[in-house]
Amino acid sequence: MSHSSRNFKQRAHALVDRLPHDATWSDLIDYAMERQDMEEGSIDGESSRIAEEVLEEYEQIKTEVERSLAREDRGNG
């Protein structure tokens, strides 16, 4: 497997991991197409920067929620 294929698979896995638990195939396709547009430069720099900031903030919130849920699970178990 080439390096670029591994890199693509890693990015694809990361994309799926970022989706909410109730995501649909449509959500996945929309997000993947947006990501492709960003990588190809179809989205201007400002929009790309904003999208990355939103994604980073989402990741932080998701991590906080997951930690909180894990603490609750440990407390109930």
C-alpha cells in the first residue's frame, strides 16, 4: 500500500470518527465533499480557516462530553 493510500485511509477514518453518533450516510457524504473542496482549494482561505476553527471547537466539545459521560458511567457502575 502506498503512503498516499495509507494517508487517505487515516484521514477517512478521522472523518468518520468526527461524525456525531446519529450521523447518516448523507452526513458523511456532505462532510467528505466539503473536506475535498477544502483540500482542492475550492473553498476560499477565509471559509477554510473558519471551517477548521469550527471543527476544532467541535472536537473539543465532543471530547469534553465523552469524558463527562465516561465519568458518569464509572459512577453508575
